[in-house]
Amino acid sequence: MKKTLLLTMIGVLASGAAYADGKLNIYNWSDYIAEDTIANFKAETGIDVTYDVYDSNEVLEAKMSAGSSGYDLVVPTADFLARGRQSGVYADMDYSRIANVKNQNSQVQALANKQMQDEKAGLVYMWGTTGIAYNEKKIAERLGEKAPTDSWGLILDPANAAKLADCGVAILDAPTDVLPNVIAYLGQPGDTTDAKLFEDAGAVLNKVRPHLRYIHSSQSINDMANGDICAAIMWSGDAFQAAARAEEAKNGHVINYYIPSEGTNMWFDMMAIPADAKNVDNAYRFIDYMMRADVAANNVNYVWYASGNEAAEAKIDPEILAHPGIYPSTETRKNLFVTPVYDAALDRVVNRVWSRFTSGS
Ligand code: N2P
């Protein structure tokens, strides 16, 4: 009798929202989750969440390779996750522990799995493209009707970049999202592994370099929204967040985003568990929570990226679902490529080309 009572009490405590149920340390991209998601999870589970952010796969990769990061859940892009899996820094994902895995978009997940050559690495959180965001008025003022607002040339042609330098041009500090697209701009396959083409892409970027305001991956959202920069290579959702912030501020800046006609990369950011994670049960609880249709839709409605979650679509703002820059049409999808996972030799070339570009040497 006493024992039953005790067990009932434990049960009540365990399901109570205020019951502290350990910790969970998350490391995710900046500007990549709705404002209330973490607070709601904490309130529901009592789990004490630490939430840190990064804006670069390279930064995440360095932390993961060093080990003992203390993180239980991280969100690498699939090609980086694949490399991390090869070196043993990420655990197998046990999908039987995620009831809401049924909500996943199996086609999108299959594309990511194919890129990684791995079925157990993790779940697509969001996916998107790399493209160009621009301030309509400022570009028209400087380039007139001939502004190539369908091409990488808006920024990668030094003649255009020079004319836009005064209103601010920026490029992501993300070699694996930028170099393949410069290669596509050169009319070559963006999914190449030919080192020579990466050198050629570096040469194009070095010519544009003098006209750039900066090379940075998270500064452009606010700067674009405030009119402090006028053209930038950005990730899809970040560009739309900038557009939404400008609209909200009613500051008169109209921001557009396009997928260049020469093609661009389609990437997948994956929820993954580091091999040395300490709070694995809580990581699974969080993944399951993130996979709920209402939670996933709330995140998309805030960050403007396409979801890996199909069940969420019923709750996603119809404007987002119908937006060709976020959920590209079948026609546009023909221009999208998925990059292969680079081996160590190509990775060295990529890093060398990139550091020459960023340091301006
Ligand atoms: C979120 C950027 C995530 C996209 N701000 C990079 N894959």
C-alpha cells in the first residue's frame, strides 16, 4: 500500500512541469529557432537547457573534433556531419526513441542520407539554399534596369560589385556554401570535386574582394534589414528574416532574395548527437519535441527556412509554403545541386583558397 502511494507520488512528480529533470546542452545556428521554443520545452519538461549558437560549420567542426564540448545536441550541415561520423565524433541516431520521426519528410531526409551515405546520422531540421539578397531600391539606383537580379554576377562580376561597394556588399563566411556556387557561376558543375575549379573560384572571389564591406555569416540579417548593406550572398531563410525585419520596422527597405539561374546548392542542417554527449535521454526528448508538427511549424514561421518536417506543413504560414525562394518549385529544383562530402585533400584546398580570399592576400 505504502509502496503504491510512493510510486504514484514519484509518477506525479516526474510528469509535473516544474520537476527538474536534468540538463540539456544545445549548440545550434544563430537565428534558427522560434523565440519561445526553448522556454516552452523547459516549461513542459523541467529540463534545464543551455542554448548556445554559432554561425559556421567550421567552428562547430573544430569544437566537435576537439571533443568534450559538453553539448548533447548540435546541428551540423549534412556534409559536415558525414565527415564527423567518419571520424567517430557523432553517435548513431536511434530513431526508435523518437516517436515523432513519423512526421519527417521522407523525400528530404532521403536526399540528406544520400549525400551523407549514412542512414543513422541524424534528422533534417531545416533545409535551404544559398542565394543573393538585395535591397530593391539601392540596386536599381546603382545598376538600373540592367541589374542582373537573377545571376551570381550581381555580386561576382567585379564591375557590378564596384558599383555597389558604397551601399555595402557582403559574402557569407562559408567556403562550402560559396565556392561551389562560384564554380556554378563559371558554368562548371557546382557538385564538382576538381581542385582546379576551386582555385578558379578563389580567383573570381579575390577580384571582388576589394569591393566587399565584409565576409561574415550572421551580420547580414540586421544590416540588410536596416539598409546598411545592399547586396549579399546569404542563406535563404536569413534573407527572408531580413525582409521581415525591414517590413516590421517600416523603414522603407524592400529586400528580395533569389536563387541564381546558374544554380545553387541545396543543403540540409541535421539534428545530431555527439558521441560523448552526457544527457542523451534529454537530447532524444528534445528531438522528439522538435519533431512535433506544431513545434516544427512554429520554428519555420519564425526563421523562414524549409522544414524537414512534413506534418508541420499544415501549420506553416501559407505565404512561406508557397514561396519559391523557400520551397523552390520543381522547375527551380532542377537548378539545385547537392555537394559531395569533400575528402581531406579537397578540404585542404578549400581552406587554402578561402583563407587567401578572407585575408585578402
Ligand atoms: C541560420 C543559418 C543556417 C543555415 N541562421 C546554414 N546552413
